[in-house]
Amino acid sequence: MTRDKYLPIIRERIASYGHGSIFMPSDFKDIANRETVKKSLQRLHNEKIIRRIMRGVYDYPEYSDFLEEYVEPSPNEVAKAIARNYGWTIIPFGDTALNIMGLSSQVPAVWTYVSDGAYKEYDLDKFRIKFKRTTNKEITGLSYKTALAIQAIKALGRDNIEDESINSISKKMSDSEKKEMITEGKYSTSWIYEALKKIAKVN
């Protein structure tokens, strides 16, 4: 198959991801070799079908009729794409965890994640992404939602766990995720586990 014949296959996959999706060349390695994928993505970028966010990272931009402009890429989705590329497990940390869990309306200037990968920082136009290597016990064996809830509780601090915070975290989790959280979180610090139990009890 010639290089040009790979282009519609790659374009079709991008369309299946949907507008607002973030991807890297490694997401297409089952279609063609890296060089072919890179040249295909470059061509789609030149045709303004996709947008280059930073070196090796692209999005399928979403247009807002209300704003009458393309929406800025999601820092959280960019972080997920980078982690996926390197095979890292990442969990939002600190203010990032609070924002994603709906506990803070303030958009972080630096989107920070704990990771089992390398310490890395990436500067984009309007935000920075930072990966901090952590001990495996903070993320290993935990589902994403359990680990995220734990990081949000830690960010709040022991003395700032209020009913409003408990309710907000609970709304972000399904019943099955809460059940999983109680099983997975039992080895966490006692005050954190008490907060997890309160979250699980909210209907």
C-alpha cells in the first residue's frame, strides 16, 4: 500500500475519535510505520483538518458556534495522550485533581500529575503540563477514579473535608466506582479512607 493510501485510513480514525480529541503518531502505529504516520499527520495539518498543539501532539479541533472560534485543547486530554505514548500511568495531582473533581473553579496554570514515568514538563501556549514521579503505592492497583478521589482528598487536606466536598466528589463517581473505591482504598491513610467511606455512602 502506498503512503497516500494510508491517509484516508488515518483520517477516518481521527474522525472516529471526534472533535476535541488529542492524539500522537503512536496512536496510529497499527496502521503504518512512524514516518508514514508523521507525514500523513503533517499533510492533514497543512490542510487545516487537524491542529498541531506542540511537537508530536495534535488535536481534531472543536469549533464553538457560541464563541465563534475553535476551542482550546484540553490540558487533561493532552496529558493523557502524552502518557499513553510513553505507557505511563498518571493521576491528576493537587489543584489539577481539585479542578477535575469539580472542587475548584480555578483553572490551574500548571496541570500537574503524579506518574510512574519520568519527571517531565511541557510548555504549551497557555498552560504547562508537569509529570511528577511518585511511589507506585499511590497509583499501582488503583482504578483511575479511586486514585483521583484520593489525590483530591489529599489536596483538600485533613481539616478541610466538608460535606460539600464529599458530595461533589460523589457526583463524579458511579455506584460501581464507589464500590471499587472502598475495596481499593482500604490501604490508604486512615483519615483518607474515612473520607472515601463518606463519599461511598452518598446516594
